[in-house]
Amino acid sequence: MKVVDLGEMEVVTATQANPSRAAAHILALENRVDDLEEENRLLKDRLIAKPSTVTQSEYDDLCRRYQMEVNSNLPF
């Protein structure tokens, strides 16, 4: 499992309260973030191969969704 650095006290407190729930939530978040990172990689590949196929708003939307996913789904 990846380590999420949110400050040692927050991680310890949350995992002591309900370790299996915290672990499951972190794993689900990692999977969603991995999906967004893959989408970002594909978008960058398109940008390199044929820049005219990627709009600024499309890229901005992906960045916004990534930030929202990370910020809104932290279990702590």
C-alpha cells in the first residue's frame, strides 16, 4: 500500500479508530487517483502526438477533477 503523508498524527488517529475502514478508503482513493493519472497520461500523449486534438478546457477539467478527487475523498 502506498503511504499518504498527511501528518503522522492524523494518520495514526484515523487508523487506530478503524484501521480496516481507513485502509479500504485509502485503497479506493488510490485506485480513483490511478485512473485519473492514466487519463492524464493519455491526454498528454495526445497532446504530444497531435496538439490540436486537446483543448485547454479539456486539460483544465482533468486537472480540476484530479484535485477534487484527492481533496474531497481524504478519510481523515
